[in-house]
Amino acid sequence: MTAETIIVLIILLVSAVPIIIIGIVQYRSKDPIGFWSGKKPPKREQITDVQAYNRKHGLMWIVYGVGLLLCFVCGLPFGGLITGYLCMVEVMGGILVMIAYHNKLNRMYYRKQGDI
């Protein structure tokens, strides 16, 4: 491995490991979790199944973090430029997919206005 590869790997680990940790914390949380920074998480009464809601959000973050690491590993044999492109696609595409999935989970687990 070249010095460039080792430096990129360290930067990637510093970036991906906290994302995976966020996913694990959300997966194990007993209270509803939030997705957007600065926005308060929903109240327990607003969610139909808090455990499923949290687990799916947690798995989403874990998959995102592991995906970053896999992009690096899969692109490594093809060189730094391909690895960089794969990681950029994962970052940008992953964020868009996560936003869409978060909105889907909200539609699935938020109580309707008439529900008690």
C-alpha cells in the first residue's frame, strides 16, 4: 500500500466509523430518534412502532457507513481515481437515498391525524 492509500483509508475510517456508531446508537434507542440535525425528534405518541422506526433508521446509517468502506475496498484494485469516484457516488447518492427512505419511514410510522 502506498502512503496515499493509507492516508485516504485513515480519513475514510474517521468519516465512516462515526456514521456506523450513529446507526448502532439509533438502532438500540428506546426513544424516537431524529434524522435531521437541529430538528427535534418526534414524540413517542406520534410514532406507531418506535422500535421498528428506530431500527430501520439505525440500519440505514449502518449500511451507509459500511457502503463507504465497501466503495473504497472495491475501487482499490482499479486505482485511486476510480475509488474516489465510487466514494463520491456513494456519498451523494447515499444521502439522496437516505432522505427518500427517511420520508418513506415517516409515512409508514407516523400516526395519522385521526388515529388515537
